[in-house]
Amino acid sequence: MTRHAPPAVRPVVTGVGVLSAAGDGPAALTEAVVHGKAAFAAVTRFDVSARRTVRAALLPEPRPLADAVLAAVGQACRRADLAPGAPDAGPPVLLALHSDLRTRETVAAVAAGTAAAWGAPGVTRAYTGACVAAASAVADAAALVAAGRHPRVLVAAGHLVEPGVFAAFDAGRALARDGELRPFSAGRSGTLLGDAAAAVLVEAEPEAERRGAPVLARLAGWGRAGDAHHVCRPEPEGDGVARAVGAALERAGITPDEVGYVNANGTGSTLSDHAEAKALHRVFGAHTAHLPVSSSKAVHGHALEASALLELVVTIEALAEGLLPVNAGWLGPDPEIGLDLVLDGPRAARPRYALTLNSAFGGANTALLVAAR
């Protein structure tokens, strides 16, 4: 008997919503990532004159974080054909945010907004676990739905680039010195931060069928693993990433060679990219040579706690479009990577399964396995 058996009730995604530096809505984001149109520009929201790096991917129209999250929630619920305030439309809300002095205020505002507009009972849980926060929320939502605890769960996340975090990343020399995020590329020099608000509605497949909701994709598997190697450096061999991916595949009941695309964590950090590449080689073996990989962070930036949800939307939309996103910012091969990167334009493909991966400080790693509708 496997440790991670396929769920008896299959969780599906019936609605997605997103605000990013590419614009409002999944279509704008998909257009940008598929064609590698990076959204980085000089930061004018606050003073960066003393910083080594001065670029980030910012929302075209600034707004309070709670407002941005509620806008993404509205997109997701409307796409899922939920009627505003309908008696059966009140899903619990799992919310991923950066932990700061305004977290409680933001949670309260999102809870009030989702209750008023969609009949939600409030924010059930707030996730502040760094760059895997939103993926952890999605995994919990899928587990709740699969176990029959709720017919649907709303997952939302938000992050806005602000002076404190920007300064910390810059001081730690984590930001790309040349102002470009270049995942897995020779000459990469770090990551770049990005704004994002995103939401997905996770629903039991029978419930979605009952109400005639559009099924955008299925959450076939999910996995989480910690390596506890270092407070901010990844475990060099990618052990935690590999175990998270293995758990996701086992839960879905599929073999590695059935996966047809990976939206990688790909932060543009030398150590992180090397560790992730090793993890992929470890899990996929010979199949790695034929497994398309890219990191959409090269376009929309690293949105920290919101990254995983943003990238899940990217992955779902890429499967629907039949076009795999470009690994933008490419300068040339790094001999230690050895991945089949999507370069020189989008790649036409319709894989049955795709992975989206995320890793965080403290050695936390997540894998979400998406099945095309």
C-alpha cells in the first residue's frame, strides 16, 4: 500500500484569477510568460537609490494588498460560475501572505470582502511560510476536498514589493545585479521580486459536475518535504525537492515519464538552480532529457508567498493553451544544469501532466501536479 494513495474524491480547479505585472487577468499573464515578455522595470514606488538593484515586476496600477487579493478572488469565482452571495457559494478561504505588522489587518479585510461578495465564512487559515506558503494552502485545500470535508475551498494569495523586504534581499545580495532574472542560465546573478495577487477555487469533481462548473484542470497530486539543511541555502543535492515531487507522483499514481512539463522554482540563484536541476535528474532519470522545463519567474518575478499560486495559474493556463512558457533571460548553457529548457519561443505541446515546484528558506519544498482537463 502506498503512503500517498490517489484521492477517492478528485479535486479540480474550476476558477482562477490573477493580478500581476503583466496586467489584470490570466490572459495577460499567459501572453507574457508564453512569449517571455519580462515585466521588470525601475522601482518608483519607494526610494531605491541606495540599492545595488533597482528593478522589480510591479502591478501597473498600485492598490492596497487586500483590494488586489479580492479582485483576484472575484475573477476566480466568476470564472467558476459562482453566483455572488449564493447559498452554496460560501467556501472556506485559505490565504497566503507575507508576515508583517499588517497581516492581521489584511486577513480581516479579505475575510470581510469574501463574506460580503461570495458568502464565504471567513479566512480559515493564514499561511506565512515564505515561498511555499501558497502551495501549502493549495495542498491543504486539495486534501480537504479529497477527504469530503468541503465541496470547495478558495485559495488566495498576495504579495506587494515593499521597501523592507526589497532592502533585505538587496543587502543579502539575492537580487540580480544586472536587473534580469535568468533561471538556469550561465551568467545569472540572482532573483528579482514581483507583485502578485492570485486565487483559485478548488472543488470536488462531482460537485463541479453537479453545478455544471467549468473544469480548468485537476489537482492530481501534491507533495511537501523539508530538508532542514540551512536557514536560506538549499540542500545541494535537491533532496527535499526530489521527495516532494516523488510524493506528488505517488499520490497521483503515475510514473515520472508521464510528466510532460515542469514549471520550475527557478529563482535565478546559482545554488538554488543547481539543487533543483539535480532533483529533477534524480527523479526523472533518462526522461529528463525529454522533459520541457522553464521558470515563469523570469517574466513575472518572485512574488514570495504568492509565487506558488501565481505559478499554478501559469501552469494551468499553459496546459489549456497548448503552449509551454519560455525560460526567459537566457544567455547560454550552464554545464551543471542539463535540462531541456524551453528557449527561443513557446513550445507547442499538450502534456497530460505538468508539475509546478516551489522552495523556501528553511528547507521547505512543495510540488503540485496538474492534470490537463
